[in-house]
Amino acid sequence: MKQILLQMKRKVFDILFPNICLNCQKEGTWICGDCLSSIEILEYRYCPFCKERVFEEGTCKKHRRKNLNGLFFATSYKNPLVKKLIKKFKYPPFLRELTLPLSSLIITHFILSENKIIFNNQEHSLFIPVPLFPSKKRWRGFNQSEEITKELSKFLKIPYQVNNLIKIKKTQSQVELSKEERERNIKNSFKIKNPLEIQGKRIFLVDDLFTRSAPQEECS
């Protein structure tokens, strides 16, 4: 009954407040196809620590000893439309409907870059989303990285795994912290419940936004 009431409430809300493109205000969807296609898709790979372009899988020579081995990202957060989409996705009103368009940017990036790392040995690969602390996931209603992971898995035919990599420590927001404070804040905040489930797998860690490498490096 509760689920039915929620669905009815959502239908009434959609009628009274129809989705409008966040960029051009065209009615019908949160981001129309024309505006989505205007976003520049990057075709290259970068070192996650210094953002230097790399031509092979991994990091630059300076950061080869790090755990996080390479970075793929579809587009720049400096793009005003991308920034708006991410903010609406990550912060209230938490537009879950943006999962598919944002996932499509990542998929397009893989296709344009002819990324053989993604398309080869898919049976030995695994997508794992960066987890949220349980209370934060309850507050948001969903984990954005997990939603994107599901779409990538569906399109690329690479399995995904949730609830093995978990966040065990509640951390403060990284936004206002210095590099050293970010590393201390996130230290020992993740845990693998069953290491055997990922043994021998090539792990693609999925996050909705990459600004600084501390959370992703700690996960790795």
C-alpha cells in the first residue's frame, strides 16, 4: 500500500510539475537529447594523481607505486551544464532520473576512445561502486555511484558487485579540507567483507565525480 501511495504521489507531482530540461527548459525530460549531445566527451586517459595524460593503462611514471591504477573520465566538471547535472544528482532534490544520461556520457567516452581495457577480458572484470556510509545512503535514498554502475554493467556486459566494498567510518565532507586533512579524514574508512569474491578480478571502481584522488585511492 505504501508503495502504491508513493507511485500515485509521484504521478500527481509529474502532472503538476513536468520535467523540464535543466539547460534549455524544454519540457519532457531533465536533460534533452540536444543539450546532452552538446557536452564535449573526452577521449583520453589520465593519471589520477597529477592529471597528466597517459598513453597506456595506469598512471604516470611518478605515481606507479600508488594503488589506484589509471583514471577514465567522460567529461570535465568545469562544463557548466555538467556541473549542474552532477549537483542535481548528488544534492537535493536528488534527481535519480539523471542516472541514464550521465551513464551515457561515460559509455560514449569508452566508445570514442576505443578503450580496449574495458572491452577485452570482460568475464574477468568487475565494476564496483564507491560506497556511501549507511546513514548517508538512507538520507539520499540511493547511492549515485551504484546507479551508474548498474547502467555501465548492463551496456558493457561486465558484472558488478555491491555490498562487498563497504564504508565503515562516517567521514566529513572533503570539500573544504586540505590534501593532508582529506587523506586523514578518509583513512581506514572502507573495508572488503569477502576478499575471495574479488580475487583475480580486474576491478573498475566507479564514482560519480572525481575531483581529488583520496577516496578512490583509499578504496583501491
